Amino acid sequence: MLPSYLKPDGSSDLFVYYTGHGAPSTANYEAYLVPWDCDPNYVSSDNAYDMRQFYMDIEKLNARHKIIVVDACFSGHAGNGQTLIKYASPALLRVNNPLVADSNTVIFQSSGPEQVSNWYDAKRHGMFTYFFLKGLQGAADLNGDGKITADELIKYVDNSNDGLPYFSNRLYQRPQEAQIEGNGQTIIERIVK
């Protein structure tokens, strides 16, 4: 259905926000978006959405700007730090997460490839989602010009004193740092004053 929402002349702006589960395949080490009831020990393209295919599908869409936000990790851990995959060491899993972007696409990923995307229980959000949304509300307008660029947003989210890395370490004693791919000067939000 998504292509039918985009204007044929390519003037639409596309914003896709996925929050949920991701898992690596133990067979090919590729990253997959998985339904909540998927058994991560049997992840494949038959029961999950291959991230490489997801990015190829997004790339085919005709839009002026494409902003893709993924709040999911592919480490083999749950947000509470428990191992999802039976009889395998997550430290040995290497996920090929293709953060490939065309020139008009910006991709935000909630954590690095071997990191857990933490839950922020006190805020009832994924931890990345909490800081991302707070940034969009205006906190990430670092230069005060009324526009939030991708670079400003990732700097706000990944602030080591007050952002995602600090609270991940403080609450869970493990690293989490958001990743970005694409043109950092892309305007993500305009602040109405």
C-alpha cells in the first residue's frame, strides 16, 4: 500500500518508523524484522522481513526525502538483556546490517550492530524512541534556527552526558549508541514558534 500514498511526481516526503523486534538469522547472520511471537531460533525470509530487502524496497520508492527510523536491535538479546537465541552465544553472532542509503534517504538505527536496544521503563518507550521524540519536539534544535537536521538530532540523542549512551549505561550498565546513515544536513523537523 505504501507506494499508493506517494505522489507520482516524487514530491512526497516519506517517514517510516519501526519499533519492535529484530533478530539475526543463525544460518546467514542477516538482520530481520520479526513479529512479536517469532521464535528467533528459526528466523528466515519465510517468517520475517529481511532488512536488506526492506532497504531495497524503500530505495525503489519515489519520494523527495525518505526518513527511516528503526528502534530494534539485531544482537540476539532482548531489551532486558536476556539471550533470545537458544544454545548460541550472541557474542559470536555477527549481523550484516545494511545501512545503505540512496542520496535522499536518512536512516536512524537505535543501536550499533552488537548492542541491545534498551527499554526505558520509566518513560514507557524504547530508550532510543524517548530521546528521538524529545529531540523532534525541539530539544535537538541545537543552533536555535527552528530546523532540526539529521546531524542535530543524532547529536542530541547520542549526547554522552544527557542522552541515550548515558542513560543506557546508568540503568543497564551496557552501551547503546544510535547510528545514522545519509545526509546529515537533511531537515527532519521544522519547529513552529
